[in-house]
Amino acid sequence: MNIRHNWTKQDDYYVYCLYVLKITDTQKLEKVAQDIGCKLGSLKMRIKNFEYIDTKTTGLSNYGKISEEVYRELKNNLQKEQYVISEFKNKFRF
């Protein structure tokens, strides 16, 4: 049975952090995927969604509405972006 992960705004905050911090280490990605409750491949695809939202040229263009909202929210508010990144680093210790 294949259970599809329902992405939350909090999940996308984590993925945004992975994207902007350019974290690609598999062990670190697996740690976040496990915390979120999704497969590693799904997490990597979600990172590619943020790449597309950011660049409009590379990455995966089939992104969710929540991902775009999170991207716009954090890119337009440096203070909130720094807070979210700080919380992410504290939670995952990287």
C-alpha cells in the first residue's frame, strides 16, 4: 500500500530551508524526511519544486500552492526567513 504524504506548511518551511541552505547530504535529508514522514525521493522532488519557484528555469515545475506561499512569505520577509532558518538549524542540528 502506497500512502501519499500530505504536505503541510511546516513541512515546506523545512524544505525551503534545505533549498536555501543548499543541504544535499543524504543523511541530513533522510533525517528531515523521517521527521516529516515522507520518502527521501519525495523530499528531493519538493526541494526541486522550490528551485523552480526560485529560478523559473530549473527544477520541477509541478509545485503545490503551499510551497509557493511559503517561498513568497519568506523571501519577502528577511526577519521571518532568518527566524525559520534558525529554528530549522536548532531542530535538526545542522
